[in-house]
Amino acid sequence: MMPEQSWAWQAAEPASETDLRRLRDVAPIDLPHSYMQLLTVANGYEAGLSVQPLWLVIYPTHEVINIATSDTFSEDFPGFFVVGGNGAGEAIAFDTRSGSLGKIVSFDMTSIDLAESVREVATSFDELLTKIDT
């Protein structure tokens, strides 16, 4: 389900097919159709969330690729495929620690104590979309 376009959205231009292919290539998991579909509409956007962390920033594909291929990030935050943040130091990511898509979580990027900072935001990307304030 795609969220309706509204004043709450601050959307960027769509992602190119080249960027989407590169994103699929670096992802450690099969990315959900709804996430990929969203990028074909907006290659990055912001909106309010009805749950913590209260603001959702979906990063453009080139930023997600840079994070995914960063040695520093993969060493400090293993098992998370970061696709966004809240604009204030928290990452929003697919939890890939179980080897599948798993849930959507947020965590403090300034703390490597994941046991303390990881918080479930949604059980799936589709559920995350239902928590966007429109």
C-alpha cells in the first residue's frame, strides 16, 4: 500500500532504474516490493510517523548504497540495512540479523550498544507505511 500524497510529504524525484539495480545488488536481502515501488515514486522523502521516532526520512538510493558499502557502518551496526533516519541521529533500517527482511527498527547511530538502542518501529515495510501521518 502506498501512502497518499499530501502536504505532509516532502518527496524527491523518482529513482532511476540504474540506481534501483545498484541498490538491489548491494542489499543483503530481497527488498520488499513496496519499498522499491516507493523509490520509483520518490527517491527520498520525509513524513511524520504516528510512532517513535515520530519522523521518517527515507534516504535516496545513493545514500543507502553508500551506507551499505561502508566498512565502518557494517562493523559498528552489523545486521541492519539502513534505508533512512529520523533526521536527528536515529537510523531506520531493516533488521536482517535473522537472514530475512524481518522488522523495521530504529536505533541511535551514536551508540554501539544495540541492545539498549534498537526499537521496533514496524513488523514490515508495509506496516511502516500505514504509520505515516497523512
